[in-house]
Amino acid sequence: MDPAFETALRKAWSRKTCWGGCRDQYPADGSNPSFGNCVVSVLALWADRDFRGKVTPCLCREPETNVPIWHFQLVDGKEISDPTAGQFKPGTEMTSISPRDPRFPAMMAPFFDPLVDADLRRSLSILLSRMETLGGYKSKYDADKIVDRMQEKTSVALRFRRPRAPSSASPNP
């Protein structure tokens, strides 16, 4: 990860940039600044790399807990970039969820909900603005372009999962 990008990203994290479902749990004391910021951070990193790689959902299990936590990473070939991995306890297990996994739609479909979509765009826009004002790092793309691109890629993956209807040209037995 580009050091200037990483520094700006770390300065930009806040309660306002984290996932809507995590805001009430965001640590007011600043003890875990990356908490809940995986989606916006991975999307910003993906855009910084000109949309190379795949925004990949995963499930995390922290030691001594059976409750899985949704999380996102950027996977480019064999390289996994995870700018917010530090929000988890050491020893946390992370399992990537591929588009063929039956859990994939449940993890990605919320991004198409109008309320979730609006909140994600707002959070990402705030993150990008804070990266520029606090960290001096300007994104090549705005939040709308980044989220539109993610939804385009995700909708292709979701369509890929759907079973195809039999072709009318197929022979009858």
C-alpha cells in the first residue's frame, strides 16, 4: 500500500466514516480508529489502484467468540490488502467468501438497498474528503464513481450465481 495513501487513510477514519451498523459501537476514546471502516477503506484503496483486484467479503472470528463478523478486503491475485485488519484481536481467523459461496449474496446484496447505498456513498465521500484535508491525499475518483463501479462488479457476480434457464434451442429428449 502506498505509504502516503495509508497515512491519509489512518488520519481520515472516524465515527462518520464507519459502516452505519457500527456507528453506535465506534470507540469514542479513539482506541480502535479503524473499527467499522473496512468497506470504505477497501473501496478507497481499490479506486487508488484504478479498480484492480476484487473487493472481497469475508467472515472474521475473533478468538474466544463464535460470532462471525462481516469484513472486506482487497484481493489482487495472491495479494490480500486489508487496511483495517488492526481492528481485530490477534489470532482472528478470516475466511474469504467467493461469489460461488451461498453466503455471498447475503453479504453483497445490502449494497443495493437505497438506504445502505446512500449511507455508503456519504461515508465514503466523508472519508475521501478527510483523506485530502487531513492527509493531503486526493483520490482520483469520487465516492459515486467508486460505489457505482463496485455495484457494477457485484451485480455481475450476483448474476453469475443465478442458474440459467434452459435454452429454447436445446433438444427435447
